Amino acid sequence: MGDREVLLDVQNLEYSFDTYAGEVKAVRDVSFQVMKGESLAIVGESGCGKSVTMQAVMRLNPEPPGRFKAGKIIFDGREISKFSERQMQSIRGSEIGMIFQDPMTSLNPTMTIGKQIAEVILKHQKVSKAEAMKRAKEMLDVVGIPNADRRINQYPHEFSGGMRQRAMIAIALACRPKLLIADEPTTALDVTIQAQILDLMKDLQREFNTSIIMITHDLGVVADIAERIIVMYAGKIIETGTSDEIFKHPQHPYTWGLLKSVPRLDAQNKEKLVPIVGTPPDLFAPPVGCPFAARCNYAMKICYEAQPEYTNETDSHKVACWLKHPYAPKVKNPFEKEAYTSEG
Amino acid sequence: MLNYSLKRFVYMLITIWVIVTLTFFLMHMIPGDPFTSEKKVPEQIRQNMLAKYHLDKPLIVQYGYYLNNLIHGDLGISLKYLNRTVDDIIKQSAPASFQLGIQSIILGVIFGLLFGIIAALKRGGGWDYFSMFLAIIGISVPNFIIATLLQLLLASKLRWLPVSGWGSFKYTILPSIALSFSTLSIISRMMRTSMLDVIGQDYIKTAKAKGLSQLQIIWKHMVRNAIMPVVTVLGPLIAGIVTGTFVIEQIFSIPGLGKFFVQSIYDEDYSMILGTTIFYSVILVVMMFLVDIAYGLIDPRVRLAKGGK
């Protein structure tokens, strides 16, 4: 990862929502980088702050109630966290594209697909309306929608779910952005369509050399597309590493829990799926210690009292867990065993 | 589309026929006849008068006469205004009411939409409270109070505009404003509600992620999606206002149609009652038709559903 340039650099991001009930600390001290042309996945269960993090980068959250508390966001050499709303408008859609979870509701029902694609081109590039429509049609071709001539004048309700998500991708990529943020892009689609959309995203990434940040809770999607993975829990990054490192040598008990709760084709014998018991902590008053301690089978006294520091497993693999402390009892990593047997 | 319009036209005729029939028979159930309130006349004269207007025939025969005349575009002779046909009265009084109604609708729609949109965008702020306060005033305070206040302030005290009467454009300003208050209130409240709904939609987030400015998002993505409920109420609202309003026209001494709606019932002026009812229902039914067409223009999903059948 050292040979590629940094495209997005998020440093110590803190993001909160001010509600009547108090401050919800949705993102707490999150730092990560995305390289040019890289695909990164942010994984975690609902409410762990993964979407909020990316919406903070795009500044899409209504503020108030949202509030950027601390940190720096540097995109392509510019500190965009200091940008004005107007400057952000010139970045959104042109340099950072975004697609959302539900294609059924993410397109304006009263505007033709063609106009919705052309709109973003017209906003960011000095072209005529006719030229913009021509490019919109090309984008429909690019994302694999047949009969673009006819489709361009149709409305979202005339498209199927998968087609709409393709149209969303066309909108997001129309201005050839350097970064594509995909917020659970396949969650609302059925499985066969999911695979098509993921393939399309991979193809387009190669073609346009776009970096992708994929927000998801679906580890199957992650394995398919991501080079690097960030695991978030209760507004914090608890483990990060390359796809191989996270899937083959996960270190955090929460990551183990995540991996054990999805079915695996390569399982040696009929393993039972194990759910993670309990619910994530209340972000109105996040715990002082490790946020996962209350649900962790290996929790020690220290876990409830202080936040664990990050431990480097390798250059790219970091984990925040007290089990990594030299004085901690040695715990058998359920995935290392499997990894060793499969290799040896 | 032509097929659909034709079908709608037939339905419109049926609707009007039903209204005419119901009104006709209900009206005759009111005790007395058009001459009850006149001074006592000899029985023979009374019989002659009834005979002149076919009122001595069985009800069903009268109904037949009326329908036959109606098909030929004849609304009959007023039983109260000597030698004046209902057609003439409507033709003479409707334009004033119509002008007033249109002006007040335009005022009400423009400011209603504006207030509603701003209130939704600045939800919980000063503008929101101001425009919703105005809306509550507009709905709960009767328009004759607003009318007299306007007369007092703008005409009597400041002498900017005439107190009442009819003639040039300046006479229409005060009554138009007074009439527009209720329209404005209804529309601003509806627009606020549906804007709040649209603001939370995912496609607004998409629009923002495209880098559009707030103004572009409001104009291109919010208003068109939020305006449907307003269009729905606009049909009956327009029909009600352009056919004249009794109170406002009385206050400003406007020679409009409004008073005939009320007076004809006191007079039991059968042909006048039917005439005004038909006039109102034709306008209402036409407005409904226009609203349906507007639906299709605004929301493509409606268009498809109809074209498919």
C-alpha cells in the first residue's frame, strides 16, 4: 500500500448528533486512509457509525442536528473539512460520487433517468444540454442498461431495482469521480442482482481507476470487492487490515463474531452459525472501556475500564483489543487454527 | 389520451345529471312554492301563475320539461326577477365573481406555496412560526372580519383604495386580498406538510450528493414532488371561489353571482336554484378534470397507470 498515493485521509474524526435527549457520539476518533484506485470496505452492524463517517466526509448530514466535532478530512491534497458549503458542492458529484442503499427511493420519481444523469454533468462541466444528454446515454451504456435511447426518457418507476441501482451508478460516475462511496449498494437487491452490481462496480473501477469505499454489513460483498477492510463498532474502528488478514487472521473477538455469524462455503464440517449475543452500546453514553466488552466472551476487568490502544499485527493490520496486551491471558483464536489446518 | 378524455366527458355529463336530478327533487320537497312569500293574491291568479311556469303539473312532468330545456341550453326564466332568464343573470354576474376569484386564487397560491416552502425549510424557526400563525388566522378568522379590517385600514384610514364598489382594477384589490386568505392558509399548511415529507426522502440526499445547490434541489427535486396534495385541493377550492362568495361580494358591493346562490333558496326561485347549482357543478367537474390532467403532467406514475388501461 506504500507505493500508491493517498486519496482520502481521515484523521481523528469525531462526529455527533445533538438531539433533545443529548449528544449522540456517532463517530469517535476515527482515522483511516484510502489510496488511489483502492477499494476499501467499512464493515459493521447497523448504527456503528459507518454511514455517518462517509456522510461526514461528503457533509451530507443536515447540520444541525449533525455536528463535526473534531478531526481533519483531506481529499486529494485539500483539507475539505475546512471547505465552505459552496466549495463542497463543487466536490460532490464531480470528484466524489455516492450511491445509496435503496435504489427504489434514491431516484427522483418525477424526473426522467436521462435528466437525472445529465443534471450532474451540467452542474459540473461546461457542456450544452444536448451534449449532457448524449453523455447521459453513454453512461447508461457503460453501466450496462440496454436500449439506452429509449431508457433515457423513462422514469424510475419503469426500471427494475437492479436497473435503478445501475442508473444510480451512472449518476455517481458520470463526472468520472476520483472516489466512489457506495453506502450498502446491494443490500436492497436480490442475490443474483447483487453479484451483477458488484461485478459492474469492479469493472468500472478498473476502467476509470476510481477508488471505492464500500459501506456494508454483508461480509460476502466485502470478500468479493474489497482489498482492505475496516471493522467499525460503536463509532470506533476496532480492527483494520487487508482482506486476507481480516478473513484469515482476524484478531478482534468482534470480528470473530462477525465471521462466525455468516455461512462459509469452505467450512470443513457442518459448522453452526453463531450469533453475537446482545446489542451495541448506547451512544448517548458510550462506555469508558472497550465498547464491545459487554458482549465479549473474553472480556477482562481492564476491558470495562480503559480503551485498548491499537496493536500492529503487520504494517497493514491493526487491532484495538486488550487481548493483545503482553500481560493478557493467551486466548485461542478460532480462525488461526482453521487457517493453519487449511494450510498445513 | 383522447379515449380517456372522452370517457371522462361522459362521466362528467352523468355527474351533472345526477346533481340536477337530486337538486330538482330536493328543492321541490321544501314546503311552499315561489309565490308563497308574495302578497296575497286571488286563488285564480295564483293558479294562472302556477300554470304559466308549469308548476301545476305533476313533478315528474316538470322534471321532463326542465331536462328538455336544459338540453337546449335554456336554464329557464327566473321566477323572481321579472322577465329575466337565469342565463342572463349568470352571464351578467359571473364575470365579476370570476375575476375576483381568479385574482384571489393567484394571490393565495403564490403566497401559500411560498410560505409553506419556507416554513418547511426553516422548520422550527421564526419563519415557520410566523407563516403557520398566519395560516391559523386565515383559517379561523372569517373572511368578512379580514375584509372589514382591510377596508378600515387601507381604504378608510389610509385612503389608498376605494372602500367598495365595482369598476376598475383598483376596486378588485381589497376583495381579492380578503378572499385569498383562506386559500393561502390551506395551501401553505398543505405545502409545508408535504415538503417536510419530501425533504426526508432519499432522492433529496442523492440530489445533494450530486453537488446541486440548495436552490436547485428545492426547485427541481422538492417542489414538484411536494405539490400533488396542493393540486388536489386546488380543484374544489377554485370552483368554490370563482363562482362567487356571498359575504365578500355583499361587503364590497360587488355585482357578483354570490348572492343568487343564497337568495334563490329564500325565494324558492326554482329555476335560479337549479341554474346556480348547475353552473357551480359544471365548473367543479371541469376543475376536477383539469386536476386529473395536471396529475399526469406532474407525476409520470399516474400517467402510466391510466395509459395502461
